[in-house]
Amino acid sequence: MPPRNQRGERFDNLWPSKMRKNPKVRSLIEQPSPFRRMVQQEAVVVRNAVKSYGKGQLVLDGLNMTVSRGSIYGLLGASGCGKTTLLSCVVGVRHLDSGEVWVLGGNPGGKGSGIPGPQVGYMPQDISLVGEFTMSGALYYFGRINGLDDEEIETRQRFFSELLQLPPPDRMVKNMSGGQQRRVSFAAALIHSPELLILDEPTVGLDPILRENIWAYLIEITQTEGITVLITTHYIEETKDASKIGLMRCGKLLAESSPQKLLEQFQCSFLEEAFLKLCEAQNDAIILNKTQQSKPEDTGSELMNQDQNKYEQTKGISEYKTVSRRKVSRSKRFKALLAKNGVQFFRYYTGLIFAIVFPILQVAVFLGGIGQDPKDLKIGIVNDEASNCDYGSNLGNIWNDEITCHFGNLSCRFLHNFDDSIAIKKYYDNVLEASHDVQNGELVGIIHFSQNFSEALQIRVEISNFAKDSDLLASQIQVFLDMGDRQIGLITQKKLFDHFLEVYEDIMRDCKYSPKLGTPPIRFEDPIYGTTDLNYADYMTPPYILILVFFLATTISTTLIITERLEGVWDRSVVQGVRTEEIVLSHIVIQSFIIIIHTIMILLLFFPIWGLECKGSIFVTTVLIFLNGFSGLMYGFIISVACKNHTMAHYCSAGSFFPLIILNGALWPLEGMPKMLRWLSYALPTTLSSVSLRGLIYKGSSITDSEVYFGFLITLGWILLYLIVTLLGVRSKSS
């Protein structure tokens, strides 16, 4: 009768049809072999495992290990000997530099293996739990991603609460002691009764009684349920009840056998003595090797060979297949991920306050700090015609006779309506003295009236064609501005010019001349789009809105994947069968709600509260702002995938912020850039979107206009690119 595995499957049916035609494979199928017995009985097989970090830091050095099904395998060794690295390779979190690993009949991550999936229960050395989870929430999460119903989880939670003396169900993980966190982590690995249980130092920090209870429970489930347990510890004597133990040191397995055989082999009463003798033998072998200049033999090899020689490299082992007992639907896993991410975000109160308050502060700072006219400026007045105009009592004179209109002390008229909204007047006796204060930064400029200003201005008005150059020069109001601060200089210049035109038109009216004589020969009519009184804040508002929503989303998503990786939740979830794409998409769904909140808040702050009028469709405007926020969210995920720690992620986020705000037209028009730099600017995520938003707000453009739909297209293109790069990035790190 053809041999079968534990589930009754015939081994000859597990080979691919093409391979079954091979005579050598056929002989393996038809004849009993050590390999076939091994794949029936062994849960974990490691052969010639080599793993190193950096240059020359060898962690696993040709290690061989065999874990039988339905047994407890205790992996012993001091901290730093490679136990955790070995387990991470067994569960597929890390990969060997060379050698092979088979778990439940297949390579980790392959179709024939139970890893990743609910067949395995994994407890890493770190706690690897979400700090915002309650005890109950942690068990529900790991139960759900492993396919359990809530009723099953509730029943098993009550059992483990009593067995492991777990904290109250509503206590958050971050508020637990280290021992309580470890017990919850242990329960999370056991919650779904896996076929293979991998525990990395689960009893560290636990009291002896609880440690004994845990070992008693592990022995029970291996005997009654056929569960395989692979457990690491540096408490050597606690593994006396293990079916087999492996003594590990310096990346090698010194011995692999049952505790009783080891004690008999080395004639010891305690396992610690046997381990000590093996360590001494290894040291002696290393010394001997140095003297003989040859490769050292593995210490305890005669003991290892009893179990391993008959299992030497068999290339066909990866063809053994197994079928998971529990199929977990993707929708169920995804719901569990959504619940986890939602709880994780909304219970992180500092981040939640930041997400809500920060946009309000940013908009308030923008509206209060950008676009307002400069105030409390001081300007020097040197009036050689009327000095200080008798402290404002001299308002100048205009009178008509039958022939002409006469002017007197018109400099005082110009200065009379010169209020502090333009600048605060400060009188000086001469230009040299005023220039000294300009150089010291006390004044923004100087206004100088010549001694015969009014008479010269009268001549200029009446007989400009025959006026002397000296009269034309004397009729001018000379203004010397500090243009070191160009924006203040330009604003002051415009205000002075507007004030001059206003006063000059009044003078023409008083002389009963046409006021049009006071206007320049160029006239700006009402603009086709916008209004004539738009300020710099109005110019900056559209790109600022998009930059704000873009980087708000980037700030939130930048640390998400990094945090999950550093806390160990990412790897632990992946080992249980959660796909990396599912983790990313679940984060996208939750964070999209935050972007919606940001979009609504920004719209309310700018439009109803500040009074910005949107001449186009407010719906199209809202969608465009949301898409730019979503683009920032995806950009943050790329940073989170590419960077290994939060510091580097923050550097990348801040470093990319400044080029974006400089090149997207928020500070200066794109037309002011060199052509090559301008084309680069057009390709940035928020540049054409800013043009589109400006068209929607000020021009009333529709989505059918090219300047609007180009912004939509470039934003959607960046979103798609970011998503593809993110998914490829998380796959490459998990492969």
C-alpha cells in the first residue's frame, strides 16, 4: 500500500506529474526511504544554514536542526548566539545566505509551506503588540487574522486569562508591565491553536510557578493535540521536559538530542554541566584548529550524526505539500486590519490632537502672517518748503484769480492726508541726517520737498512745454527708499504713488481743472479675472492649500510602516498570513478619513471663515484638494518604506518640503524660472494642481478646461506611481 502522510495524502500524488515520470523520482515514490519518513514526521528541518550580518559577522555557521512533529524542541543558548536569527529564518522574516529551511513540508513563503498562515503561531522575542491595544483587543486581532470567530476568541480569552494570569481585558498594552505584555504576547500566539508553535524566550521575566504552568500546558497540547512546539530559552534546566533539545553556541548546534540522552552521554546530573562540557570541547577544538591550520570539527558531532546523517541533503524535499486546515478569507483579515489601524490611530491621542489642531494653526498663521500690509513703518520727511507744516496746522493754499490757479505750501497738503497706514512721519532738517537713520534701519525711506516746490508745480501745470529743467526738477517729490527689503520697498512705493495721484486729482478739482489731468496716460480697466485689490495672500492661497494638505498627509503616513516594523507587529502579522498589500491598503483606507477631515477643515477655514470666494465648482475644488492630500499620503508611504528609522524619515520629509514649496509657484511665478527648471516644476505633484485650483477659485474654470483637468491628471499619475512604488517596496522587503 503506498505510504501516506499524517492527513492521509498519498506521497505519489504530491509529486508534479512531470517529475513522477523521472525514474529516480519514481523509485523514491515506490520504495520506502528515510526522506519520506522524515517529511512525514518532521515539522522543521534546517540544513547547512549560514547567515551573517555586515562584513564577517557570522551568526549562523552551517547549522543543522530537525524538529519532529508533535514534540517540544528546546533551543538553548546564551543571548547573542543566533537563536532569534534562526527562528526569524524559520518563520520567513529573514532569509539565509546559504542553506535550506523546510517548515511543515515546504520552504517558508512557498506554496507547500504552512508559513505564512494560521498553521503557525509565532511569539517573537520582542513584545510585538500594538501599544494602543487593550488585552482583549490584542487577542481579538490575532484571533481574527487567523480565521477565528469572535465567540471562539472570547472562549479562549477566558481560558488564557486564567491560565496565564492575564491583566484585565480593558487594560492597554502600553500601560502593562513587561511581564504582563509578554504573557499577552504568548496568549496571542496560542489563541488559534496552531499546528506549529514557535516561541522566542516566552518565559523571560515570569515567576517560577507561572513558568511551570506554561510548560505543563505545552506538554499537554503536544500530547493531546499533536501541536509542535519550538521554544528558545536561556534557562537551561526548564527544558528538562522537552522531547529534544538543541544546544547552540556561536552559530553552531553543539548537540541535538533528548535531555536524558545528553545527561547519559556526558555523565552529568544537570543539563548545565553537559552544556558547559560541550562549550569547553568547542573551545579546545578551536585552539586545536589554530595550531593545525585546518577547519574545526563540530563539537558533539558524533551525537548529532546519529540524528542527521540519514537526513542529508535531499533536493526533492521541497516537493512535499501540505494543505492548511484553516482558510482565512481576505475580507476577514482586512476587517481585522482596519479595526487595528483605527484603534491604533484614534487611541494615540497626541497624534489625533496634532491631526486636528495642526491644520487650524497652520491656516491661522498663514492668514495672520501673509498678505497683510506692513505696519509701524517710519519714513523721514525733509521739507525745505514748509518745514514741519506747523505740526499739521498748515494745510497748504490753493486760490484762483481770473487768469490762473496759484499754489502755496502744497507740500503740507501732500503730507496732511499721509496717515500711519502708509508710514509714520518723522521730520528732519536735512537729507544727510535722514540718510543716516535709513542706514541704521530706523527708516524705510526719505521724502524730500524742494524749497520752491509749490511754485515749480504751478509752472509745470500751466506751461509744461516751456518750463525750465530746474522748475521741473523742483516740482518733483523726491523719494529715497531702502530697497534692501524689496517687498517693503515695493509696497511703500505703490502706496506713495497712489497717495500722490489721489491728492493731485483733488488739487485739479480745486483749481476747477479736469481731474483727468491728474491721472497718468495709461489706464488699467477692471480685470477680466479676479479683482484689482488682490494681495499677496490671495496669490499664495491656492498653492498653499495644496502644499498644506499634501504635507499634513505626508506627516501622518511617513512613520506608519516604520513604526509597525520597529514594534514587530508587521512581521508578526505577515507570519500569520497577512499580506503586505493588505496592510498598506488598510492604512490607506483609515488615513483617507483623516484626509477628508483635513480637506473639510481647510475649506471651512479659507472659504466661509476667511471669506475667500470660489467662482468655480466647490465640489471640483474639494475633490482636487482631497486628491492632493491622497497624493501626499502615498508619498509618505514611500518614505516609510524606504527609511529604516523615524529620524531618517523626518529628514526625507522635511528635505523634500522645501524644494516643493519653492518650485511649485507658491512663492514666485513659474514664468520667472529658467525654462528647464520650469518644466521640472510642472512635473512636481502640486504645481499644475495649483494652477488648476487658482483657475477654479479666481477664474471660475470648469473641469473641462485644460488648465483644470491637467492638474487632475498629473495628481492621479503621481498617486498611481506612489502606490506602485510602495507596493513594490514592501514586497521587496518581505521577499
